[in-house]
Amino acid sequence: MGSLFRWSWGTTYSLKKLHREALRDREFARTGIPIGLDLIFDKFIACAYARAGRADKALETFQYRDEISSDQPGDPVSCAAVYLSLHDP
């Protein structure tokens, strides 16, 4: 399956609150794309980790992204989305 297809399935799973499945498909879709290369992907994968109960990995991904992409700072909405996802039931 193509990575765009798997990313879309991940989004669908997330909307249905099937966060582990969403994370699985989003991780698959990210294969070969390092953190810091695409800030939109980084935000979505950090949210997926947070919603799947992997707060440690969400924060690690988000903080690493900030460290290596200081020339492209994240927008405030992306930051808020990740941190709110950490507390999403």
C-alpha cells in the first residue's frame, strides 16, 4: 500500500478514536522520512503518539523536531495540538 493511503487510514482510525491503529498506519506512512524534514508530518505523528498513550514518544518527537528545525519554528497551533493531545481521553 502507498504511504498516502496508509496516512489516510491513520487519519480515519484517529477520528474513530482507534489510536493504536492510527499510530501503526502513520508510522508506516512515515517510513524513510526523518523527523525535522516535514513539519506537518512531525506534528501529526507527535499527536498520534500522544493519543495512543505514548506521551514519552510524542514529547521526544516534538522536542527533537524543535531542536533540529530551529530555522523553521513550529506554529503555535501545531504546538497546542500536540500538548492538548497528551491529555485527550
